[in-house]
Amino acid sequence: MKNETKAWLKKAKEDIETARYNLKGKKLNAAVFFAQQAAEKSLKAVQIERLGRFDRIHDLLTLAKSVSAPESVVESCASVNPYYTITRYPDSEDKTDEKTAKSLLKSSRKVLTWAKQTLKQ
């Protein structure tokens, strides 16, 4: 595995841990933002290994499709994808609750697990 791939996976794992920490502390927007970041970095790790590059975008669906992720991973990405924007802008209509945050963290972990299995790490 390429060193750059390992670095992206390491950051994805750190983001999952940061998401968990924020969830426990009831910082829900931070939790779901870091969950989204973990999924994004996981997918970019797969891109680096398979394609030799990563797309400088934040759209999880586009990233997942670029690496031919299975439908279950694409579905997880679809649930997490909007939260890159929702958590960053104060005029967002969405009010993230704890149940949603837990679900999004679970979806993000699914993406990371798939990436690790795909990359055999």
C-alpha cells in the first residue's frame, strides 16, 4: 500500500474517533461533520491506491462511484453526504439530533471499514 494511502486512512480513523468524542460530548454538528470527513478521506484513500490520485471534491457519491464502491457503501455515502454543508453553514435548515448523529457515524464507519477491507489494511 502506498504511503499516501496509509496517511489518508490514518486521518479517516482519527476523524471517526473525533466524531465519537464529539457525539459523547453532545456536540452533534461537530460529530456529523467529522463523520463526513472520515468517509471522504476513506474514499480518497481508495482513489489514491486505485487511480494514483484523488479528486479534490467533497461529494461522497461521486467519490464512491469513482472507485466502484458497492451499493451498500454508496447508500451510506448518500446519507452522510449532505452534512458537509449542513454542519458548516449557520443558515442550514437541518437540526441534527442525537439519533441522526449516531446513524451517520455508523454509516461513516461502514465506508471506512469497506475502504480498509478493499485496501487490505
